[in-house]
Amino acid sequence: MTNPPSQAAEPVAADKAAELQRAFAMFNQVSAELTQAYEALQSRVTSLTEELAVANGELRRQYREKEALSERLSSLLDALPAGVVLLDQGARVTAVNPAAIAMFGEAVVGQHWGDVVSQSLAPTLTVGEWLLGEARVSIAESTLPSGDGKLLLIHDITSAQRMKEELERSQRLAAMGEMAASLAHQLRTPLAAALLHASNLGQPGISDEARSRFSEKATGQLRRLERLIQDVLLFARGESIGHDIIPAGELLADAAQTMDALMREHGIEFVLVDECGDARIVGSRKALFGALVNLLENALQATPAGGKICLTGNFCKDWLSLSVRDAGPGIAPEKRGRIFEPFYTTKGQGTGLGLAIALGVARAHGGTIEIAPASGEGAEFVMTLPVAAD
């Protein structure tokens, strides 16, 4: 027996209704989850918006602070009396302050610093100091923390240099005044001896041999007097250096050649050790030669026959060391502090100006002379000089 159509459709409708009900339930569940996710997202967006607003406020504050700092730095650079030059990695000028523009002109920006140096600056004997026209400047450089270039700070030290020269001149004049009495004694002794020998020349009946001997002695005293006067004038005037380019090896060789015959005559072994390489000095060849010969003559006077004198030249980095070592009795500790004083001498025939003049020459060339620490017999004087820049 077959069921009627209405009875067969009832279970199908019921199944569809239940399926539809489950679909609505699932839809409601998903809708609720989406609503919760949206609310959470909206809450997160609100939080991020607030955080972004705080961050923007902090960034604006930092920007204002950096802008104010930049303005202050710019004002300081503009007001700074020293020149400031900024170089990139290729050593090209990228920025300058007004003081640097006044020194080198506005066209300096974009130029290679080496070209600026060759066009506007001339080297001096002091490392880091240059001549800019009639002015004297010192240049200090530092590498930027980022390593992308360098910063140059240029100071005008013309006034300081003039004050230094005036101070040195005043010190020389003061030394001359303090030693006036000693100088009078130094002059009187050879002058009196020369007058005595000259008066003997006028005696009647004097033999030609005696006349020649008195004449020679008088001439010797007059030459001693002339040398003393020359030393005094040289010390009082100070040494004005030139711009000779002097290979250090040639300077040593010239001094050694001048003193070699005299060393052999006194029976002294003379050794020259030249380790200067290609080092060169800028200055006065005559003055440096005289200072070096002066040191060698002092060594000759201190070294007995059969002794040894060594002249050594060494080159290290930016400095040249010229030393003279003798085999004499050395210098007593209590005399080391006064050995370079004008008119101070331990020799009966000395003027006491040789070492003072040599020290003045070394200082005029940006160097100095020192006594090496005692090590065994003899004394060693070391002249240190800056070498010429390439």
C-alpha cells in the first residue's frame, strides 16, 4: 500500500527545517565571532591611534629640540672666530663657516682641500702651522664619528706668534744685560793681551823672529776678540731662518768634511753614521751647519787624543735626530742645568755662547737641543728638528 504524497513530504520538510535552523545557528555564531573580532580590532586601532599620537608628539618634540640645537650650532659656527671646514671622504670641501670664507673665499666650497692648500697656504717649520698671506694659522683636524669625512679647525695665531717672538727677543736682551759684566771681562782679557804683544813690536832692536812671534800672538788675540764679538752679535740678533730645502744627509756630510782634518790632526777617531734616508729640513743651511759644527768643536775640545767622536743622524716619523757623542769627561750633574746659559763655560778660552747660539738655531727651526742621559763616559748632545713635509 502506497503512502499519500503529503505524508511522504513531511519528513523531508522537517529535515530541511532542522538544517536551516542549524545554518542560522552557525551564522549567528560566526556573526557573533565577527562582531567580537571587529570590536577587538576597533579597540586595537584606538590603542594604536593613541600610541601613534604620543609617538608623533614625541617626534615633534625631538624635531623642535634638534631644530633649536641646529640653530644654536649654526649661530655658534657663524660667530666662531676660527675657521671651520668640513671635508667629505674624497677630501673635497662641503661646508665652511664665515671665518673660513674670509680666509679662503666663497669659491672654496666644492674644491679639493689639497688644491686649497697649494693655492693659499705655505708650510712653516712648526708641524700643524701654516702661512696664509701675512697671517699665521694652525690647523687641527679630526675624523667625523661616522667616518664619512673630516673636520678642520683653523685658528689665526698671528698675534700669539708675534708675542712669542717678542718674548724670545726680550729674553735675549735680558740675558745680554745680565751678562754685561762677564762680557766686559771676556773682551778685556784678549784686548789687553793683544795690546801687550803689539807694544812689544815697537821695541828697538827686536829680532825678526821675535817680531814675527809677537805679531802672531797679537793677531791670534785679535781673532779671538773678533770671534767673541761675532758670537755676541749673533746671540743678540737671534737667528732668522731661511727657506732652504736641506737634505739631512748632505748637512751631516758637510759638517763631517769640515771637521775631519781637524779631528785627524788631534789624533781623534771620527765616525759618521747617516741613517737619515731621504729626510729633508726647511730652514737656513748656514745656521744649521754652524750649529752642528759648534757641537762638534765642543766635542773636539772635550775629547783627549786617541778618543772617539761619533756624529749620528736618525729619521723617525716627522722628526730628525742629529747627535754628537764625545769621549771626554762628561758633564757633571750640577752643570747640566746651566750648560746652555749664555756666557757659561767650563773652558778657559771659551766664550760661553756656542751652545746658547746652537740652541737658538734649533729652536728657530722648530726643534731643540738636549743632553742625552749619561751612559758611560763622555757626553752626547742631541739636536731634534722637524722634517720638511712632502
